[in-house]
Amino acid sequence: MEPCSNYNQNKFFTDIIEALHMRADIFMYNLSLHNPYEMLLYVWIYKLYNKKKSIEEAIQLIYKARNILLLHGNQKFEIPHSKDYRKEYSPV
């Protein structure tokens, strides 16, 4: 893996996390504890990065998906512990 691509991926993740008004260190700590909200955001960010979306476009898609989930989600907020959870909860 090239150092430049690793830098780009880290910048992509941190820029989006900061745009969501979160601190990267707290986000990563909560992610390590498998908190559902951080897990969901991580999956979304990872998929958007792999689809070569720009940072601005990814932020807008996450805002839209998060609003839909929060406004229309009457169910309890949790991520299934299956291998296919990335397919079930996706803004793209």
C-alpha cells in the first residue's frame, strides 16, 4: 500500500468526522468499543471512500442518510452482528 493513499484515506476519514462535529480521538475510542452509531458512520465513510466520492459529496450523503435514519427510524438503533451489516445500512 502506498503511503500517499493511506494519507488520503486518513484525511478523508478525519475531515468527515470533523464535519460531523466529532473529535477523531473520541470517535475512534467509541469505534473500538463497537458503539452502534460510530460503527455505522465508519461503514458509511469506508464505502464512500472506496467509491471515490469527494469529501464534500460524502459529507452531504452522510447528512442525508443520518437524517433519514434519525427522522424515520422508529426501530431501536442497533447494528446486527452479521457479516452483511455493511449492505443493510448504507447511504449509497
